[in-house]
Amino acid sequence: MTKILIVDDDKGLADLVQQTLTHENYEVEIAYDGREAQEKFLIPELDLIILDWQLPDASGIALLQEYRRANGQLPVIMLTGKDAVEDKETGLDSGADDYLTKPFSAKELSARVRALLRRPSDVLSNDLHVGNFLLDRKQQKVRFGDSSAKLLPKEFQLLEFLMRHPNQVFSAEELLNRIWSSESESTLEATKSTLKRLRKKIDPDGEFIRTVHGVGFLFDTERKL
């Protein structure tokens, strides 16, 4: 089922849009602020993002720019009360695929969602390219140099998270909370075991998924194959 993320601090509007899209058989997630949005941007199954310009703790434009810098490829519809041509240019130049001014009709939003989801796969790439690694979300596979490896779901999610946050150090506890956050039975041992399997497949010497002793782990984009 197609999954859509709505990012809007207006709970009434977000709930209304969720009802409309759910009625059309989309699965819908909601984030009410920038912090929650950044976490949900990482949901592997997402297909489209509807993003409000003004949030209580962040600018939607800044979130969008950060998402695109991290090679985020999903289509994004920007929602805003700003209707000046200059504002629309800012939204589109920041990486939005479409721009909808409030107030808007639910039918118009639905039509724009359908239009973006119809875009061909060569426009909406499933690939995430960081450093020497190319992550193929569609095939759940990673390519590096002349090699490739098929990944299990948690291995894929862990690598995707690290690649979306290159050169940043995360403790095992942070990785557990980010990747296994909805699974109450998960443990630190599960995190470390998944990391070990992932390294064995693509980085047995620990050169790219590096251990920072006493701190955590990072995905190093400076190393060369």
C-alpha cells in the first residue's frame, strides 16, 4: 500500500487530510513538528511527503533543503498560506515537486498526489548514492565498487540510516531507538548483531562503517574503495 507522510502542526487540517487520503486507500503517517518529521523521513516504505512551510520548531523549507542534501528522493508537496510568486519560487527551488496554497480543496490535493505518484520511476529514483555506495531501495540491495550484496530488512534499514547521516557518530543505543523504535522486544544485542552481519557482507575490515571507540559508529564517506 502506498504510504504518505503529512507534516503539519495544524492537527485539524492534518487529520482531515489523513481521512481524505485514507479513504482513497493510502496509508498515512502524521508528524506535527520538525523533530518528528525528521525521524519519519527515514521510514523506508514512504512514497510521498506533504510538508507544511511553517512548523512550531522548524522551517519546512529548511527541512526540505536538508532532506534533499541527504539525497532524499521522494516527491514533496509543499503546503503554505504564502501565495506570492516569489514564495512559490522559493519552495520549488528548495526541492518541492509541487506547491499548494492554503486553503485548498481535498480533491485538488488528492489529484496532485495522484499526479506525483504517477511519475515514472526514472524520475523518482529508488537509489541513494553516498560516497562509494549505491543503495537500491527497490531491490533491497547495496552496490559498492564492482560488488553488490542483498540485505535483510534490518540490515538495509540500518545501512540506509547511516548513509542518510554520513560522518555522524551514533551510539548503539541511538541506533536501537532509531531502527527498532517500535519493537519492544528489541535489544542492544540485536543492534550489534545486525551491524556485525552488515559489516561481514560489505565491510569486513570496518573501514566504512567505523567504530569510534567509547562513542559509537559512523558511516565514513572519506574512505575510498
